[in-house]
Amino acid sequence: MGLLLFSPYYRIQLPIFPTLILLLSLTFSASAANSSHNTFIHCLVNHSEPSHPITSAIFTPNNTSFFSVLQAYIRNLRFNTSTTRKPYLIITALHVSHVQAATICAQKHNLQMKIRSGGHDYEGVSYVAEVPFFILDMFHLRSIEVDIDSETAWVQAGATLGEVYYRIAEKSKKHGFPAGVCPTVGVGGHISGGGYGNMMRKYGLSVDNVIDAQIIDVQGKLLDRKSMGEDLFWAIRGGGGASFGVVLAYKIKLVQVPETVTVFQVQRTLEQNASDIVYNWQHVAPNIDNDLFIRLILDVVNGTKDGTKTVRATFIALFLGDSKTLVSLLSKSFPQLGLKQSDCIETTWLRSVLFWTNINITEPVEILLDRQPQSLNYLKRKSDYVKKPISKEGLEGIWKKMIELVDTILYFNPYGGKMAEVPSTAVPFPHRAGNLWKVQYQANWNKAGKDVADHYINLTRVLHKYMTPFVSKNPREAFFNYKDLDLGINHNGKNSYSEGKVYGVEYFKDNFNRLVQIKTKVDPGNFFRNEQSIPTLPYRKN
Ligand SMILES: Cc1cc2nc3c(=O)[nH]c(=O)nc-3n(C[C@H](O)[C@H](O)[C@H](O)COP(=O)(O)OP(=O)(O)OC[C@H]3O[C@@H](n4cnc5c(N)ncnc54)[C@H](O)[C@@H]3O)c2cc1C
Ligand SMILES: *[C@@H]1O[C@H](CO)[C@@H](O)[C@H](O)[C@H]1NC(C)=O
Ligand SMILES: *[C@@H]1O[C@H](CO)[C@@H](O)[C@H](O)[C@H]1NC(C)=O
Ligand SMILES: *[C@@H]1O[C@H](CO)[C@@H](O)[C@H](O)[C@H]1NC(C)=O
Ligand SMILES: *[C@@H]1O[C@H](CO)[C@@H](O)[C@H](O)[C@H]1NC(C)=O
Ligand SMILES: *[C@@H]1O[C@H](CO)[C@@H](O)[C@H](O)[C@H]1NC(C)=O
Ligand SMILES: *[C@@H]1O[C@H](CO)[C@@H](O)[C@H](O)[C@H]1NC(C)=O
Ligand SMILES: *[C@@H]1O[C@H](CO)[C@@H](O)[C@H](O)[C@H]1NC(C)=O
Ligand SMILES: *[C@@H]1O[C@H](CO)[C@@H](O)[C@H](O)[C@H]1NC(C)=O
Ligand SMILES: *[C@@H]1O[C@H](CO)[C@@H](O)[C@H](O)[C@H]1NC(C)=O
């Protein structure tokens, strides 16, 4: 019954390859409406351990909890509409054997599986698809075992970053982990896609600090680093887990943090010399002490005079040290900012996470265990890399464009430090030495409707296009964790190397080739696939 819900929709959605789609669709709805669907469930039951029954993990659309389970980890409201393609089934894995059963049975029944951990994929790739699909939901598998003696932790895919930080700090005030700044992001997608945060200049990416992993491969086998081998272990540290297997857990290496860190947020509009400060930020932020990370956010706000708009620059920082040292450091290296002692807040590393995610720093730290974000939006993201400072004239042009568009935001995240030291082939993430900062383009809105969405999405595209002269080219690089389907789609069900190469080279540059080779070896049938997965090598005609 649930299948009939989406089959007609599916036909409308995909104007490309109509014959193939129609064929697939017919085959699917005929078989799936009853028998295939039921035999899939039988297969799941057959392949999970009797001591861990899978039936209580299976949700079909006629289960009253189906929609709340689906919505529980939707983090972009663009994909929470009545027309968003729905899965015909959700498996909320309670045990490893459920993951194995899903992997084996989906292949037996030729079904598309989407893997979801934290659900923060910007394009909803973990819970939406162009073809009939089911979701393997990992949120129950979220144990975190911290071992301070060895300075390591095993973290399961369904854990959130906030939970990881909280559990580390619970055991030690001197340890942390370099990962994203949003506490509700999931380990499974975040780490397998690279993972960066505000300690990146000191400690590199999350994947630079991963030392072991557990995955379920295409045969349903449980593998660790030793049994999967160094190639596959390399691939799942930034190449995206969903192309290679189901990540169950990563073993991470903890890093040292001081018991007191300093944070600040300083805002300047154009009238307050923002242009000059931003111009200098470009030279300072990627080169300064590795203990300091100064993110720059640019948005458009009302000017002081009625009806005018201005650009506001927000500098938000984490310093792994005390405020006195920080103020003295910046008065020498970045006097234009005019940082004062009173701008600085000394706190613990764990509480700095609250500050960075816009939660009052006096809130109980248990708020990091909340799996529900503070607020949800409709959103679109894009990314770029900057390798040369932008001239003053260039910046003026960007301000003019932003004021014209109004509703776009730019995030500049400085690189340098450790990021420039790690070789670009160490893990699939290739954007290392030579990059000054990464740009994230944002549009956020809070109204439903396709026209509204089209308007805002267009704004990010217009600004992205405008930025062309200032950013990397050949290829124009992009960050894989900032999923952007504008870069191209590997149409589901189709294994197109040429389609995959387009976004693949932007995300992974030369590492794309190695990812394709590993993919071809470990999953030649391309079972683990999605809109922007790594394709297998094209078949050679003899
Ligand atoms: C509010 C917000 C803040 C963010 N901040 C940062 C940041 O500071 N730094 C940063 O690097 N990124 C950041 N991101 C991007 C984020 O890292 C990626 O979206 C990441 O993929 C999310 O992981 P997830 O598990 O929550 O997402 P999901 O949507 O669950 O998964 C994302 C992708 O990974 C795949 N996947 C998920 N789990 C598994 C698994 N167990 N095995 C194999 N494949 C899997 C999915 O199929 C999908 O393709 C942010 C995103 C949001 C929405
Ligand atoms: C819906 O529920 C009934 C029993 O409540 C079950 O027999 C049937 O198989 C379910 N249908 C689907 C599509 O899961
Ligand atoms: C199963 O599907 C077939 C083909 O669509 C149909 O003829 C049959 O009536 C269905 N059976 C049930 C029990 O729904
Ligand atoms: C489940 O297992 C039983 C016994 O091993 C077998 O007869 C049956 O065909 C299996 N069913 C499916 C759907 O795999
Ligand atoms: C819905 O699914 C849950 C978990 O599988 C199960 O406990 C519950 O009984 C189901 N409800 C219905 C109405 O099928
Ligand atoms: C998602 O959509 C459902 C159904 O319309 C709605 O009930 C729910 O509130 C939405 N979620 C959010 C966070 O808006
Ligand atoms: C802007 O810079 C000028 C010259 O450098 C300085 O005189 C002025 O005080 C600054 N304005 C603000 C608001 O900082
Ligand atoms: C900005 O100005 C517009 C009118 O020009 C007004 O509608 C809006 O509320 C103002 N926004 C803020 C945040 O003050
Ligand atoms: C944070 O909360 C405290 C205590 O409720 C309050 O005094 C303070 O003003 C708040 N700070 C911010 C920035 O909102
Ligand atoms: C996109 O936005 C720009 C700038 O506002 C506008 O000129 C253009 O017409 C828009 N394009 C589309 C396709 O909406």
C-alpha cells in the first residue's frame, strides 16, 4: 500500500530516460505492492539474529509511527514536504545483524538503500531518492566508548557530535576532538565525508584523527581496519561512506585541549570599516598561530539610515589559550579588528561548543545531548575554495552583489596550519596546502513552496557565479560534506562514470581516480550508491 503512495509520483519526477523509468516503475510497483515487499521483510527476518528480532525495527507507511520516524532526522525543511519522495520502508537498526540483513536483502531484491545517521545532508541524500528506496536509519547505534589512557574513543555512526564532545569532556577536561561545530550533526556522514571544525588549523580534519573503523561491506561482512585493508580504510576517511559500505563506528584519536579556552564574536558593518578589516583578515586568519581559528561570516543587514542596507562582518573565534595572550596576539597581528579584553570569554572547550552554535554559554552542557536542533530551516548550501587574497576592489564588488541579492550569507573558514601540512593524498579530502579559506554560500528561509525555494536557491547560484574570478578553477573545488547537487548527479540506478567524474573531481581532485578504483574493487555491482556516489570504472569493450 505504501508503495502505491510514491510510484505515480516517481514517474512524474524523472523526465529523463522515460522508458527505463517507466519500466522500472512498473516492475517495481507490481512486484513491490505485495510479494516483493513481503519477501523483502521475510528476508530481513531470516537474516537477522533471532536474539535480536528485526521486526520491531521495521516501519512501513501503514505503521502510525512511520512519518514521525521519517521526520525525526530531516534537517532541511526543503525535504519535508508532501511531494518529497518517501521511502516505502524504514529500518531503524537496533543491532549489527539488522545492518547486515538490510545490506544482503536489499541486493537480493534489487532495492535502493539510503543510509542515514544524523540526517544533516544538505541535499537530503540520506533520506530522499529519485527511485523507490528504503532508509537504513542508524540513530539507535550510537554508543561512545572513551578511553583516556590510550587517548582514543570508539564512536558509533548514529552518535551526534554533541554527544561525542560531551562524553569526552565527562572523562577528561584536557581532551577534545576536532570535528564540526554543530552538535546535532551525525558521526556517520560527518566523518565519512571529511569533517572539519574550529580546531582544524591545529589538528586537521576529523579524518586526520581516525585510526580504525568498523563497516559492513557489500557481502554483509563486518570488517575493521585490518580486515578491510588500507585502501578501503583510506576511502571511508573523506570519500563518503555511502559509496563503500555502512559505517558502524570509527575509532578516533583524541586531541589535547587546554582547560581554559577563549572565544569571541565581534561584528563590524561597512560603516565600521568592515572592508578594511576583512581585507586584512585574508592575510591574518590563514597564517596566524594554529591555536587560533577566526571564522568570518558576511551577511546583509539594515543600514543606519532608513531603507539602506549594509554588509556586516562577524568574526567568531576559538583560541586554545587564555584571553590575555589572545588580545596581545591580535593587537600585534590584526590591530584592524580592535579586539578588546571585554570582547573575550574564557570558558571550557566543551562550553565553547555552545558559544559557537549560538546557545547561551551558561546553559547546562547537557543541552549537547539534545538530538533535536534549536531550529530548522529551508536551506541551500554551496562551497568554494580561495587561493589568492581578494583585492579591495574585488571585495567592494562582492558587497555590492550581496546587497543586491539581500538574502545570501557567506561563511569564510580559514585554512593553513595543520591543513597545509597534511599531504593532499593522505585521505580523499584534497583541499590542503595552497588554500587560504573555504567559502560556504548559504540561503536560509522559513516559508514552504517551490517558488520560494527556487528564489533562494537561485540567489546562491547567482552569488556563486559572481565569485568565479576569486575562487579555484580547473577544477572549481568543492567540499564533499557541503553536498551540492548543482555540481551534477549520478542518476540513481545508472552507474555512469562520466556523470560521476564531474562532481567527483570537484570534491576529490586527483584522489577521485583512487576512489573509483577502490569502489570498483569493493562494490563492483554499485550497490552502495546515491546521487553523488563514487562510480565504478566504465566497462571496457574488447
Ligand atoms: C547545521 C549543519 C552544520 C554543519 N556543520 C558542519 C561542520 O561544522 N563541519 C563539517 O565538516 N560539516 C558540517 N556540516 C555538514 C555535515 O558534516 C554533513 O552534512 C554530514 O554528511 C552530515 O552527517 P549526518 O550523519 O548528520 O548526515 P546524513 O544525512 O545522515 O548522511 C550524510 C551522507 O552520509 C551517508 N551516511 C550517513 N551515515 C552513514 C553510515 N553510517 N555509513 C555510510 N554512509 C553514511 C548518507 O547516506 C549521506 O550520503 C553541517 C551540516 C549541517 C546541516
Ligand atoms: C500493513 O499492516 C498490515 C497489518 O497491520 C500488514 O498485514 C500489511 O502487510 C502491512 N502492509 C504493508 C505494506 O506493510
Ligand atoms: C499482488 O499483486 C498482483 C499484481 O499486481 C495482484 O494481481 C494481486 O492481487 C496482489 N495480491 C494482493 C494480495 O494484494
Ligand atoms: C527464510 O528461511 C527459510 C528457512 O531457511 C526459507 O525456507 C525461506 O525461503 C526463507 N525466506 C526468505 C524470504 O528468504
Ligand atoms: C509500528 O512499528 C513498530 C516497530 O516496528 C511496532 O512496535 C508497532 O507495533 C507497529 N505498529 C503498527 C500499527 O503496525
Ligand atoms: C515536517 O512536516 C510534517 C508534516 O507536514 C509536519 O508535521 C512537521 O512539523 C514538519 N517538521 C518541521 C520541523 O517543520
Ligand atoms: C575606521 O578607520 C578609520 C581610519 O583607519 C578610523 O579613523 C576610524 O575610527 C575607524 N572607524 C571605526 C568605526 O572603527
Ligand atoms: C530592515 O528594514 C526593513 C524596512 O526597510 C524592515 O521591514 C525590517 O524589519 C528591518 N529589519 C530589521 C532586522 O530591523
Ligand atoms: C545568558 O544567560 C544569562 C543567564 O540567564 C543571562 O544573564 C545572559 O544575558 C545571557 N547571555 C546572552 C548572550 O544572552
Ligand atoms: C535569479 O536571481 C537573479 C538576481 O536576483 C535574477 O536576475 C534572475 O532572474 C533569477 N533567475 C531565476 C532563474 O530565477
